[in-house]
Amino acid sequence: MSVLVLDFVPLVGCVLYALLVGLLTRRLVSHEWRERQNTMTGAVTATICTLLVLLLSFVIVTIWQSLSGAQATVAKEVDSLGTAYYAAQQVDDQQARLRIEHQILDYADRVINVEWPLMASHRSDATATGYVHDMRDEAYALTPSTAQQQLVQDHLVTHLETLSEFRRDRITAVSSQVPGVLWALLGIGAAGTIGLTALLGTPSGRMHMALLLSTAVIVGFALTFVNDLSFPFDGLAKVTPTSFKVFLSRVDPPR
């Protein structure tokens, strides 16, 4: 299921929970009792809200750093791909040069059109991984006839190894998400904030429900924002394959 759909789960859950708690509170707890407890309830609610805000800030900063790290990893992967392609252009063996150049271009195209959509559902493409292995095999199989060609092979192998490393980092980032324990703490904080807000005494039932729903919507949107950022390759703030597309649009064709 797309994260864009799952994003609405925290918001809808908070609103439904607020409606349920609001109706139960008005039925089971008298208005007079709630008004007498306003001072204490307000103080406890403010404390829980402060703790929830601090926890949300910590989680958002952490996942934003993870998102930025994923973007940097993709940029480094494409940079390694480009330098490997340039090194391959210096290979004297025409057949080997063409094979490596086509493998690099096929890899970039495969990542854009096949693997990137898979990453939205926390998967990677085995064929793209195979392209990386084939490129390395071709590079290791070169038989340099001069010292210059030996240097070209060394550079090509180094850049392909670096490409493989950054690819592994990107695939690792595909499965990154907010740990379950943090989601549990956020859920407890959200439930406590909405539940205690329901215990506040207000002059009218409409005002009470409006206050409760407003709190639920604010908390729900905050949790939705966290959920959206927690998946680097899906959601509104997702990492896109723009770097790969730029590489393909500017690279010289195989020769």
C-alpha cells in the first residue's frame, strides 16, 4: 500500500479516537466535575503536550537526517557511475569498452524505470545488482597492454567498487523507518493528549467537541508528517532519481 494512503491512517485514527473519547466523556463524566478539575487537568495536559512535542522534534530531526543521507548517497552513486563511464571510455579494447559502457547505461536506465518504483515498497531489483557484478567482472577481465591502460583499469575498478558500495547504502536506506518503540511512544503521547483534552470542562458541548477535534487534527497531522518522512523513497518528500536522469541526458553515447 502506498505511503500516501497510509499517511492518512494517523490522522483518521486520531479523529475517530477523539470522537469516541469525547462521546464517552460527556456521557460518563459530569460537566461540573470536569470544570472543577480544569486546573489539574490543564497542567497535566500541558506537561504531556510538551513531552510529545519534544519527542516529535527528536523523531523529525532524526528521519530528516536519514532522508538527507539517502539523497547524498544517491548523488554519490551517480557520481561514481559517471566517473566509471569516463574511465571506461579510455579502455583501448573496443569490444570491452562498448560492453562496459552499455552496461553502465543499462544500469542507470534500469534503476530509473524498474528499481525506483520497487523501492517505494521497500524492494530492490536483482537485475540491477547483476549489472553491477557484470561491470566489475568486465573490468577485472581487462588485459592492459601498457602502463597507461593498467592505470585506466585500476581507476575503472576503483570507481565500480565505489559504485557498488553506494548502491548497498541506498538499498539499506530503502528499509529505513521509524522504530516501533518510537511509534509506541508517539501513540501513547497522542492518546494521552487527546484523552486529557476530553476531560477539560468547557461552557458548551459544541466548544468541547471543537476543542477536542482541533487537538486531534493537529496531533494527527504531526504523526502524518512523521509517517511521510519515515520512508525515504516514497511520500511527498521522497528521494527521486533525478541525478540518474541527468546523467543519462548528458553522457556521451558509446563509441
